Amino acid sequence: MSKKIIILLLTLVVTISAVAIRLSSIKPFRLAYTLPPNDLSGKNWDEILNSTSVIDSFKVLNTGSVKVPLSGMLNTKKLKVGNGLEEYLWVDVFVFLFHHKERGWFMIDTGLDSTFQEEGNIKGLLAGNFILESRQRKGQNIAAQLERENKDIKGVFITHLHGDHTGGLPELNPSIPKYIGKGEQYINIPFLYQSNHLTKKDKLFELDWSKGIYKFPFDHILDIFGDGSFLAIHTPGHSSSHLSYLLMTSEGPVLMTGDASHTKYGFTKNIEPGWVDHQETAEKSLSQLIGFSEMYPWIEIIYGHQR
Ligand SMILES: [Zn+2]
């Protein structure tokens, strides 16, 4: 091959790569979200947890399951020898639907789209280290379930921007507002870990947790609707600006830990996830959630990927 052709081919490869990187690193549009004045500061936990709720419906949708390494779900350094746990485990990917009497239907997290009936929508050289396989029945994907539910979704609150929590977005209407913790990183690395779930049409409203109030044991709590019915709790560590949610349903409060604790095992044994953005922060967030559940053991807890 002549020198000229080699140079031409190299230039072509570099150009194609540059275009691919540019296309796959689309940055979603972020907007600051202004919260209504909060209704929490004068109240203690008993008053918040026992208030008459405007949340009159709450549903858990299971959109499929994924096979993941135990070392991602739990910091294996803290596991005792002979714990009986397998090296890999299958975990569920949930969406939570709830209805606010005045504001309508909302979702927490996005679940999985129908690509998870096969190889899923997270690509790249490293993707297989996170999700090894997926299982989904026909009609179990988020769009199919929402169609059956026939709800007008007013917004999606996302615990964090990891692929298994944004994997349902490609089949949701991009005009539905999405809410995330302020500064939450979008993990989408060209060729290595591509989860191109957000397009330029998607708008991410950032919830500024630093404006949240301190209420023991939590550092920052946001009163999303200003009526005490739905709280975002800043629980960073697994991801840069992770949020857990506490929903005061008419059946009682439900704490959704998100991936501050993927599993019940991690929660009951106080073992933070193996996959962390910052380990000590993850330990702190988990111990705050555990402390809260010990103060109010009657609260229902749903872990990131287990009920
Ligand atoms: Zn997850």
C-alpha cells in the first residue's frame, strides 16, 4: 500500500472516530428547577410521616431483570467468608408510579426499554462488566406497561443517571420533564460505556439539594411539591449526586433507597455498594438511611434493585 493511501485511510479513521465521539457525547440540556417553599422546617418526623396524604396511588412496575456482579452490588471487602452469596446475581429493575391528588401521575426512574429482551441499550467495550445479561418478557418493557396503565405522566424523578436507571428513556416521550440531583454526572463514554439514553430534546431539571433542609439523620432534604408528601433525600456516594425518595402514600410512607443500597442484604448488613463514585460518602449515605429506618422501623423500604 502506498504511503498516500495509508495517510488517507488514517485520516478517514480519525475523522469517523471524531464524529462518533461528538455524536455519542451529546450533553443533555440542564435547567435549574425552582422548588416551592418547603413545608417541613417546623415539623418533626412524626408529623411528616403521619400527615394525611395527597398521594392516593402507588405502584411498583418491574421492567425486567439484569445479571450483575456481586462486587458491584456490595463492597466485597466487607463480606464475611462463607456468606453463601454467588459471584453474580439477577436483580430487578423497577419503576415507581404514584398519583398526587392535585398534580397527577409521576414516575421514579425509567426502567428498561424493549431492547432488554435481547442485548439491551448499553453498549461499549466495558458495558459487559456491568450488565452481563438481561431478561424481559414481552410486554414487560416500560412503554408497554405505561400503555396498559394509560396514565398521563407529568414528570420522571431519576435517582441517578446510570444506564440501568435511564434505560427506559429511549421509549418515553422526550417532552416529559426529568428531574435529577444537581450535578449528577451522566455516564456516557464513547466506545467504552455508551448509554445514549438522553437526546438533545430531553430536558433535565436539576434539584438543588444544597438548598434542602437538615433533618436528622439526613443532611439535605427537598420537599418536592411543598406539601410534605414527596421528599428527595440527597444520598451521594454510589453516584455523584444520587437521590433517594420518601413518599407519604395513603397506605403509609415508602422509602425508596435507589442504589444507595441495591440490595436488602447490603442494607441489613450495612455494606455499601461496590460500585461507588466515592466510597466514604456512600458509607455515610447508607448509614443515614439505616439510621432513619431504625428510628421508624414500620416504614416500608424498597431497595434499588430488590423489594
Ligand atoms: Zn441501578
